[in-house]
Amino acid sequence: MAKRETPTIRLRIDLSPESALGPGKISLLEHIESTGSLSKAARELGMSYRRAWLLLDDINGMFSDPATTASVGGSGGGGARLTDLGREIVKAYREIEEAAEKAASSRIEWLASCRRKATRRRAVGRRSMTPSARKSDAARK
């Protein structure tokens, strides 16, 4: 995973103690919208179909109406689509995320300014020891 240079917020909205909406589920909905398929969305996100299906089932169980509809495969293949509610869920989440980033930006910048400068850290262990340190370490054992 590539390291981020700029700090960011990862927003999770707990709708109840049993249900949360966060970046992973929203990304899944966005990929379903763009691909028209749960399996394609899962592949693009690097997750198993089962994991994607469980996340989608969780999303659909959070709301009074489903966020997606599915059609069964066949000669033309199956598919998945977002409902109007599904599109509104994504839109609302992204708007909340944007508002949170704007509200927190100055404090995040301050935190980033206090961050340790990136340096290569040496591995802790025998290989990183100097020869004399290795000898004294061996003598203690």
C-alpha cells in the first residue's frame, strides 16, 4: 500500500450499534454503479465476491428500502444497479465527507506540521547491530 503524504479523514457513520457506513461500503456502491455488476465491482476493489455480497447485504439491511437491485444471470448475464436511494446514500456520504474535511482542514494541517519528518528507520534486530554490539549481546546470553 502506498503511503499518503497528505493526512486525510476516513469517515465512518454509525447509524446504529450494528450498522456503520464507511469508505469501503460507499466505494463498493460506486463501483457497482460504474460496472453494473457486483462481481466486477468486487474484482476492481480486490475483494472476494463473498465479501462484497456480505457488505452489500449489510448495506441493504440498514435502510428501509434496498440500495441496489440485482438481476439473475442468463444468456445476457446478470447485473446489479443502484436504486435512487442507493445513489442518494452515496451522494449524502460524499457531501458529509467533504464538509468534515473542510471543517477539519486547518487542524489537520497543524497536525501534519507537527509530524516527524520521514526518515529511514533501521530495523531493530541483530542484523542492524554493529559488530561490537553483536559481541556484547552474545556475551550477555
